[in-house]
Amino acid sequence: MEADIARTPSLPDAQPYAASAADYADHAKRTISESSEYLASQAQSAFQMTADQMRDQPLLVAAVGLAAGAVIGFCNGFIIAKIGINPFVTTLAMMSMVRGMLLVITRGRNISGLPESFRMIGQGNVHGVQNPIWIALLMVLVGDILLRKSRFFRQNYYLGGNERAAMLSGIRIDRLKIFNYSLTGLLAAFAGIIMTARLGAASVTAGTGLELKVISAVIIGGASLKGGEGTILGSFLGSLLMGILVGALTILGVDVYWNTFVIGATLLLAVLIDTFGRSRRKLP
């Protein structure tokens, strides 16, 4: 018995293998880190070269921005309509991805030195009224007319009210969804161009937090989270109310850090009003 025990081979020492695995993991970590830094630096260099070349071509830059917004909106619409992922999750994830990519490319730095011809879009005025105001009024007028008079755009009320009924009535809901998200991406890019021209510089963090203000504005303006209700004019009036509210806080000397709280509280109140209003309409 003792001889058998003596002949039993001893287990190999695990320490060399653990050290080898640790070295491999450390090497892999350094490789990934170096590759990421290299790709980020290359993307930044390419971005800087492109920015320098396109700084004197504002119309081309605006067209590229509009196309990028439309493509991102199309991707959102395709994922939501064809794959069936929740719209809120899809758009939130896409926003995070795009914002993260822009931070990687720009390294969080602003882009200034924009040409005067481009800055005039947001800083110029006609008859003493600034260009962004004229553009907003024109967009509201055109959008409200289309949503009221156009048969194609009015399909959105049926889509939001009862998607299955809309499909059974012959509305191509997938195509309509993709179009809506593509148009939304295009208009968001257009708003970004106006904001950039207004500020005179491009910043990755310029639109941070606007999503809550937009949701609050459209709900206050009469739109419903359940869909099938609301107008462009109502949303515009809701956005004016939000602007007046934030401006009033500033005039009253309220600490600017309370703005986010007030916007969130306004959103919650608007949702509660919408929910109770729909519940009362369902009562016999």
C-alpha cells in the first residue's frame, strides 16, 4: 500500500499556470487598450483633417449632418418596426451610442472657428427677428398643415390610436414607422445645425437633457404617451410654456441647479394629467 502511494504521481504545481494566465490577461488588456487608443487617435486625426477641409464649405457640412440624422433615424425605425424592440429602449440606446462615438472622435473638445456664412443661420435676423424664430414658425406652420390636411401624415393618428386596426385598414405601419423616425432624425439634425450656428461652435454636450424638455413640451401641448392625439401647434405652445417656466425661474433668481428638478416634476405632472384625462374619457 505504501509502495502504491509512493508510485502515485504528484499533481503539477498550479502556480506557473496561474502566473501564465495572469500574464496572458495582462497582455490582452494592454493590447486592447493600445488598439483602442490607436483607433481613437486615427479617428480623431481623420476627423480633424475632415473638419479643417470642410470648415469653409458650410453647405456641404449641413448636408452631411442632415444625411447623418436621417440615417440614424432610419436605423431606429428599422429596428423598431422590423425587429420589434421597444421604441424607448432603441432610441435611448442609439442616443448613447452616437453620443459616445462623437466623444471618442472629438475627445470631448468643441469645434470653433465656424465661417460667418454658417453662423448667420443662427445669429442673423430679418426685420429685427432672429432667424431661428422665423425658421421655427415656418416649421410649425408647415408641419401643422401637413398633419391636418395630408392623408399620409394623418395616418399617424390611426397608427397611434390602434396599431392593429390601422394595419387591418390597409395602412403600411412598418413603412410609416420607418418614415416617421427618419423624418424625426432629419429634423433633429436640422435643429442641431441651427443650434451650432447660434452658438458659433459645435459641442457634443450641447443638447444634453433636451429629451426631457421635449417630452414635457409635447405632453403639455396635448399629445399622449399612448399615441393617437396631439398637434404640432399644441407641441409648439407646450415648448413655449417650458421656455417661459425656465425663464421665470432665472428671473426669480432660483438656483440654476433646480431647473432639472422642475423639468422632471413638470414631466411627471403632465403624464399624470394625461393618464387621469384618458381614464375619465373611458368612464361611461
